[in-house]
Amino acid sequence: MVDLSFVIEPVYIVTIFFFIIGLQRMSHPLTARSGIVWAGAAMLIATLVTFFTPNLTNIALIAIAIVIGGGFGYIAAKRVGMTNMPQMVALYNGMGGGAAAAISAVVLLGPATAITGSLAVVGGLIGAVSFSGSLIAFLKLQGWMPSRPVTFAGQQIANMTVLVLAIVSGVFVILQPSWIPLSVSIYLPLFFILALGFGLLMTLPIGGADMPVVISMYNAFTGLAVALDGFSFATPNYAMIIAGVIVGAAGSLLTLRMANAMNRSLTNVLFGAFGATEEQAAQVSGSVKAIEADDVAVMLAYADRVIIVPGYGMAVAQAQQKVKELTDLLMSRGVQVKFAIHPVAGRMPGHMNVLLAEAGVAYDHLFDRDEVNPEFPSTDVVLVIGANDVVNPAAHRQGSPLFGMPILDVEQARNVIVLKRGQGKGFAGIENDLFYRDNTKMLYGDAQETVGKLVQALKKL
Amino acid sequence: MIEITAFWTAIYIAMLAAFTGYVVISRVPAILHTPLMSGSNFIHGIVLVGAMVALGLATTATEQVIGFIAVVLGAANVTGGYVVTERILQMFDRSGKKPGKGA
């Protein structure tokens, strides 16, 4: 075969250029769509020219592996519903982390120096943690394991012990000192088992509500692991280093932003076991009052200002289309309708925006928490559709596990209608004071059905 | 083996890349957080090229098996990450084309 390896570096440079342009375009609403196309084209050419790597063997195996992995990734991503996107990001991120860990293993099995070996060990550790951690996040969000935090006595000591043991095994793998117990070849698998174990243990105590932050963190981890692997090759792979570091930096910033949006520190997210304990003696008074759809329709029809607060329940029920219909009906009657989007409504920042955009709700009807909060006192009806924790006034009460989280102050509106499937608690597992307020009425049922009923009732008015 | 000078060059590059990542993200509106997380998830799919090299240079059966796993996982990261991001962004596109919304 003709030696075409000279094209690799130039193409990698173009790849990185396209990646950065792609990311930049993805950061603006108008150009976002084209951003992924740029990045995708870059990935494609980078993959193709990598086949020209000098002395590359096992080419058939590589092709088969790409078809298997690529086929799975493509089909699974095409099939899942929009609601399940957050856990799919977790799943694919975990796979990237797993790939990084496996690359480290191959590097460490080969002739590694102290420097490349150390880089491979650190990359392997981070990649393996990202792999097992992301899979737990995926299982929790998918509902294949309980999303509540799993805690036990001495948990943090146990976790730290596993991490320290993993690091010690990693050091043994690099230095291979003569005095260590057991044969040297045991330590490489041991290192990876401990690293995977740490990722698992670290994610178990984190509750479902915090998962977006955690997924974003593991995303940054995978980026870092990829960069370290790029360093650990005999000839450094700059495409991996640059792309990995960019994702690591961007991902870290995104993670902090998300934690900020919930007014929590990253430490608190990771070690707080948020929502694990039941709040002692709930100081809620009053009773929960139910209401019928027809009555709500009348209320809405004769209101001047309505604010809709969507949450995960709307996503689960796929109610966004009906919500859009309802909005159009109300607007045609001259009612002013706004959407209040809490930064962490749903399972990811921007989750609600995406769903509403899908249904065709225009951007200029969506408002951030800070913009919309002053408007609640002058609002006639607030329609809370499947949101819970983000409207829980308990966040203003010292001692509540939610204390300090910035919420939407819907309780200040004249009437609050909460659409809810049942009497369950929110994702954080905390009783919602709002439901007991005098101006709050509960409209029980599946969000899509209920909003459908509202639409029907409104049409008859 | 990686040369010491090459090592430091790589460190310089990594530092500049970190700034790039920071700057590109720093002014992003909250509504794009999800697609952006998904997009950067796709970009670290570049791990695929490393996996290909690892498998391509593997000599023992153990290395081949692990390298194979690396390529499978890396390829899934790439295609899955692309499709998920594409699907999320598709929705933004549709609403952007809505009539009566002057830019």
C-alpha cells in the first residue's frame, strides 16, 4: 500500500480547527445546528486518515469493531425518545471513558516508560471512573436502578480507601518495585477493577436530581482521560490531546455552571447524598385541594396573565404538544402567556427549552428564573406542569434540605394550579409546601391527558 | 518513547487548548447547555482514533482483545454522540424557522 501517513498530521490539524469552530457554533442558538455538522465532518476525516498510521495491523479487526460499536451507537441513539436523551449522553460518555481506560491498558501492557506509563495510569484511572460512574448515572436515570442515593455507614472512608488502593496499584504498575507482594502482572487488572469500583461507589450516593451535574462532570473526566491517553502514546497524538483538553476545560466550566444554577457547591453534590434523609417533622400545615379541569379552563380563559412552569412531568407525559395548543388557544383569547424555565427543570439544563422548541413554542415566550420571578405577584394563574422541587417554597426555609436553592416563586401568584400524576414527592424526595398553600389547587392526572382536557374545555367556552 | 521536548510542547498545547475550551463555553446561554454537553460528549469521541492506533499496534492476544473493546466503545461514543446532539439541535432549527419571528 502507498504510504499516505504524511496526510495524518495535516488532517488532524484541520480536525481540531473544525472541532473548535463546531463548538463555537454550538454556543449560539442560530448556528448551533451547523456546529455538530462541522464537528461530525472533522471526526469522519480524522477516523479515515488514522487508517494510514504507519505499521498499522489488525485492520480488519478495527473495521469490524467500528461497525459493531458505531452501529450500536447509531441505532440506539435513533431509537430512544427525546425524554431519554440525558441518560443517552451519560451512556455514550461512559463508553468514551471506557475506551480511554482500555487504551491505557494497552499502553501499559506494552513497553511504557515511567512518563508514558504514569500518564496512562492517570488517564486509565479517570477513564475507568468515568465509565463505571456514567453507567450508574445511566441506570439511575433510565429507572433500571433506584435513583435515590444509596448510602451506608463509613461510606466516604470506604470510597477513599478504594481510591487510595487503586492509586497504589497504579504506582506499582509503573514502578514495578521488587518488594511488592503478589506478582507484578496482578496489579494491572487490580488497578482497573479498583478504579471501576471507585467510579461505582462514588456515584451510588448521588441522587437522581443531581445527575445532570454529575454527567457533565464525567463528560469533563472523559475529555481529560482522552487527553492523557493522547500523551501516553510513543508519538503523542495531538488531536486527542487538544480535543480532550478542550472538552475537559469546557466540561468543567459547564459543570460548575450547573451546580451554581442549583446554588450548590460541587462538593455538596458529590458528597451531600442529597435527598437521602427524610426531612424531620414536616412543618407543613393546611390541606391539599383538588380541582377539576373544567374549572381550571374557566380560570385560564378569564385570566389576564398566565405563567406556565414546565417540569420533568411534562417531558415524561410528552405533553409539550398539548401545552403548545393550550398556549395558542389562550393567546387567541388575548391572555398573556409566558413560560418560566428554571435552569434545572427536567433532567438537564435546557431540557424544557428543547422540548418546547420541539413543540413549536417560540423562544420569546420562554423566560429565565431571574426574569420571571418579579412577575409572579401580578400573575393571575400559574400552571405548574409536572414540576416539583423547582417550585418548592421549602427552599426559603432554613433547615430544609432544599434550603438555598433558587426557585420559581410561584406561590406569590393569585392562583397556582399544579398538574401532577399522583401524590408522590419530587425527585429530591422532599415534601412540597406549595401543595398545601391556600392559593394552590391540584389537578391530578397524566399531564398530556389533563392538558388535552383543558384544551377541549377551553374550546367550548 | 515520548521525548522530553515533545512532552513540554504537548503541555504548552494542552494549556492553550484549555483556554480555548473555557473561552468557547464561557458565554453560552443556559438553553444551550444540554446540546453543548452532548456536543462536547461527541467531540471526546476522538478517543476512537487512539483506540484504532492501540488496536492497530497491538501484538499479543490480550492487547488485541482490549484494543478491540476500545474501538467498539469509541465508535459507539462517536456515532451515538453525533446522533443525540443532532436530534437535540434539530428541534432548535425547526422553531427558528417559524414564520412571523423576525430575526
